[in-house]
Amino acid sequence: DGKGKRKKSAGKKGLKKQKTGETSSKLMAQAQAKADMKRPIFIQPKNLAKGCILKDYQLEGVRWLASLYENGVSGILADEMGLGKTIQVIALIAHLLQMKVLGPFLIVAPLATLPNWVREIEKWLPGASVIRYHGNAEEREAYLKGPLDAKLRKRPDFPIIVTSYEVAIRDQRRLNRIGDFTYLVVDEGQRLKNHRCTLIKSLKQITSSNRLLLSGTPISNTLDELWSLLNFVNPQIFDDLNVFQSWFGFKGIGQQTKEDEVLEAQRRDQTVTKLHSILRPFLLRRMKKDVLKDMPPKKEVVVYAGMSKLQLGYMDQIEAGTLKEMLLAQGIETGKSLSQTNKMMNHRKNANHPFLFGEPIDPNTGIHMGTAHPQLLIRASGKFALLDRMLTSLHNDGHQVLVFSQMTAVLNIMEDYLLWRKWN
């Protein structure tokens, strides 16, 4: 009996030790978790410029891109516009160069964004050279025989190449003369959603080990368009559209009865859920509200502007259908092509600036009125008069301003105005 009691007490001690051990394990796990939380998400590449600091979510983005490269797959970086996709790509290239992974690197982007790409690369990665591969055929050939010579492609200082969609289509064979690209980055990647378009066919012909699409717009849930993007980045995995569609099995759903419509809606909801699970390994999308929590909410203020005397006169002429005759009488040649059938559009143009119908000629100098008397650019339009008051105040206080217009012709007038004000 004594032995039995001792055995029981020994068992209790063993149980206490086990519980103590479990508690220690939990504490160690919690401590490790806290340590992991304090540990940097991803070490910023040291070859990035001093003073250029990536935010935590951008470091996470670079880590994700690096993991794609290490696993031999390509992906889609679809962060909301304004979160710094360009900078994350530059940081990825910096990381690869730091790890002794040499180029060449090719970035294909809309023509208007090429200067920004070059500027950001020079700012964030000053140790690397960059070439804007553009210009006429002779200039592009000179690049290929000079700094982009294929014999130099594995040198650490081989330039990062930035080019436009149009040149990539036209020079697909020339670019392949350089050899296999380490990375092919396509900005505004949602333009490849049509797998039959010339752009995607040409880009597929450019040989590259890895591909990356950048897109600031939500990825489409349409199967054909989604497959086109996935097929471009990972053609070995997503090689057949019919097979891809068969994974979801909602072809031929009837729409003749309400019951069929309900079933179709349910099936499509299931499809979207399944799409997201398929996309997860290949796509990273973050929203501003999720990662920029310290940013104050956007405040929208609508400011109404009155109309100038010239605008009020034009408004009466538009309503009477006599604006064309008046413009021609003033010697404004563009009045010949004015259509007076769409009065609403003409009112919109007049509300922005009456010079959109053509600029009067100054009789004394024989040059356009806005050039001879720049202050008329402001006085002719109520919106410009209000804008001038606002911009003068903002400029004096050192603010930065973005000005948007749905009419590109308004920006031409805006350029003349800003040049007159001597504001960069």
C-alpha cells in the first residue's frame, strides 16, 4: 500500500512537471511571437538611396515579390493607386542586384509614365543606370549597338530598360537580341485582359525568366479576362482557357425563369470566392484604408464659381444657336468646325473656358489674345478667376497641388496660365 501511495504521489509530481513544461512552452511561444512582431518585415536593400525609406507595407510587398522570384513563379502586384507600386518594383530590382542576381530588366509602361519611371529609378536606385528606350528607329538601333549591346548584358552596370507599349510591339525582335530578361515588368497590366490583343501577343514573344504585372484597378472577375492575366504571368500553370473555365462549371446556366436567375447568382458568388482563392498565391492587393491608417480621410469640398461677362454672352449665343456665326465674325477660324447640335456639350466647354471654342486675335499685335494679354486667361473664365485666387494663396503657403480636368484642351490653357504665373 505504501508503494502504491508513493507511486500516486510521483504521478502527481509528474503531472505538475508536465503542466509546468506546457506553461513554459506557451510562454516561449508568446515571447517568440512578440519577437517576430518586433523583427522587421523585410530588410530594406542597402543599395537604395539614403533618405529614401520604404514604408512597412511596401517592405512587405518587396518581400512578397522576392518570394515569388525565389519560388520561380510570377505574379500581379495590384495595390490601390498611390501606394507606391513603382517604388516596390525598384526595391525588388535593388534586392536582386544586392543578391548578385544580374539583369537585364525590362519595364514596359504607358508612354506618358516613362519619364516618371526613369525619374524614380534615378532617385531610389542611383547606383544603377537606366535607359528610356524610345525615339526613332535609328536612335533605338544606336542603343542596341551601344549601351544595350547583348555582349554587355551580364555586366552589373547593364542599364534598366524602360520602354512604351508601342515600342515593345514594334521592337519585340530587337529586344530579344539582348537575350533572356531576368524580369519583364508590365505597368497598367489590366490592359492585357484581352488575350487576343496585339500587345499581349508581342509581350509573350519577349523571352524572360520572370514576369510581373502592375495594376491599380480591381482585377476583373470575368473568367476570360482573368485567365488572360494569369496565362501571361504563369503560362505553365494556366495554359488552357477551356480547362480554366471547366474548374468553375457554370457554363450554360439558363436565364428563362426566376429560379434559374437565383441559381445563376448563387453560382456566380461561389465562382468569385473560388477565383479569389486561386488568385491568392499570385496576386497581392492592398487598399489605402487598410495600410495607411494614419492618413486622414479625404475631405471633398465643392466650390461654385460665377461666370464672366464673356461666358454669359457665349451662353446666350449657344442657346440661340448663333455662336458659330459670332466666332467666325470675330475671325476665330476654329468656329468653322463647331457643331451646334449638342448644346449641353457647348455649355460645358463654355463653363470651363470660352477660349475652348477658339482664342480671339488681338487686333493691335496680331497674336492670340491670351498671349498678348495673359491676364485675360483669368478674366475670361469664372472658374479660372476662382482658381487663380486659390492657387495664389496655396502657392504662397508652399502647398503642392494636383489639377485635374476631363477636357485635355483645358490643360493647354492651364499651361499658358501657369507659364505666365511662372509656377513650376
